[in-house]
Amino acid sequence: MVGSSTTQPRVLRLKQVLDRVGLSRSTIYDRMNPASPRYDHSFPKPMKIGSSAVGWLESSINKWIESLVDNSLG
């Protein structure tokens, strides 16, 4: 649909997520690991996009960042 105001979902690979959130690779995986002391239940889960590839929805990463901002402001 040309001229549509809706955007298509975008999948981010790990390098893009690292750049977006400013965390290291190990910290990202710690945030997703319930056994880790750095576990964050609110951190977005990756989705499988290939036989050995995962990605994160850009919108879920953006929402997670926004929640950090909201929590830090009050």
C-alpha cells in the first residue's frame, strides 16, 4: 500500500541490538537468562529467524528502552 502510515515490523540482529541498547553481548544474554543475577524479565526475547539465527523485533527493543526512560524519570 503506497503512502500508508503504518510501518512494517523490522527485525534487528544482535549487532544492531547492541548498538541500540548500549550493552555488551554477554550482558544481553545475561538479561535473558533466569539463572543470571543480571536477569531482566522485561528484556525482549529473541525470535528464531533461521535455522541458527535469531533476531529481536525493533518495536519490542524500542518499548524496553522507553520503559527504562519512564522508570528513571519517576
